[in-house]
Amino acid sequence: MWAHIAEDDVHALLGLVGAIHALQQHARDMETYAVLAARKAGASWADIAGMAGRDVADEYQEDVTREFASMDPPDGAVGEECRRLLSD
């Protein structure tokens, strides 16, 4: 495959890069929402971090909280509940 890549493939390959980036961002967003749902259901940060393949729950909590803050968080009571679930 590598030997067959040529200059006329650039647009298709750039499109592939863009699509993969969009999928990764969507996956991060969905992970954040899944974490919020798990927290609401009573899951601990240690359990969630373990399922995400992370060894340090506090670091994972910080990462998820930072990701949530970078999103367009909901307003009002739902937003407050989300922030509480992330900080507990």
C-alpha cells in the first residue's frame, strides 16, 4: 500500500485525516457523557478510570473535567448537576 501512495492521493488522504479527527473528538465527547451517566448511577472514579484503562483515578477525573469544560456544557440545573458529578 505504501508504495502506491502518490501526489494525486493528497485530497483523499487529507479528507481521511479530517474524518478521523472528527471521530476522535466525537468519541471523547461520548466518553465524557458516559462518565457523567456512570457517576450519576453511582460509579466511583476508580471504577470508571479502570474501565477507561487509566491507572490514576484523580488524573482521569481531572482530564474528564477539563474535557467537559471545553465542551458547550448545559446551563441551569443539568449543568450544575454535571459539574457536581465531576467534582465529587
